[in-house]
Amino acid sequence: GRRRAPEGAGMLAVLLVLAAATAAGPHLLGWPGSSESMQELLTDHFNKPDVTDPWPLFVELSLHFWADWLRRGLMAPLMLFALGVSAWAVLRYDRRIGTVVIAAALAGVLNQAGHPDIVIGPRLIVLVWFLPLIGLPLLLQLLLDGRVPGFRPAPPPVPPAAPALPDGGDG
């Protein structure tokens, strides 16, 4: 008989075509690319001369940025904690949905990675917040449904008994 393609092969092919179009599209349209963006970053918005070899300076700037970002995250770990718990929750709730939500969050990280500037960082990495925005409510749902190992929700409260009517009274 005829051999079937592995499950998900069609989707993978579509994703590869979309990735190639995303990479080639701006170039084919004549739009500025990553080198122009890097020069804009390293020349203070084109106020200084172009950097002839931008990669070493970009890598150095990136290392300093991410070290500072991690230091800030460890000093106030709510975001890092929320990201970790939310990633677990969205994958536990539904692996397909979780993969999409985590991919959106990683798009925020990639956007930030292309522009390692602490001043504009919060608005560039904003897509990361989709993860806890979706993941924390799903975590609550998982907890309420009893789908978290080692956690059992409390039983619903028992309503108080209605007070007894006095003898002989019909009301």
C-alpha cells in the first residue's frame, strides 16, 4: 500500500514556507533589514558614524543587556516565576495551545534580543506577558479541576442548615 506521511508533516511544511517567506519578504520588498537595525542601535539612531564591524559590539552589548536583565529578574523574581509556572500550566492544560502561547512569548524574547537596549526593553519584550496572561488563569483552572499532582481542591462549603420553625407555627 501507499505509505502515509508522518503526522504533522504538512503543518511542518507550511511552517517552513512561512519562515522562508518571513525571512525573504522584507529583502524582496526592499525594506531595511537586520544590518540597518543594528547600525541604528549602535550609532545612537544614526547620529554617529556607521560601525564597520558591528557584530562584536552587538554581542558585547547583548551580553551586558541580558546579564542586567537577569540580575533585575533575580532581584524581583515575580516575572521569572510567573513565566515558569505559566509555561508549565499552558503545556499541562493543552500541549498544542501551550506551544503556540510559548512561541508568542519567545517572539517577545527574540524581539528584545535584536534590540538589547534597557530603556526600550519593556515595550519590546511585551509579548512575553502573553504567557502569564494566559497561563495563570489556566493554572487556576487546573488547580480547581484537580489536575495538578499533589494538590486537591477543598470541597465546596456546606450551606448552613435552615433554622427550625417554632412549634406549631406555619409562618
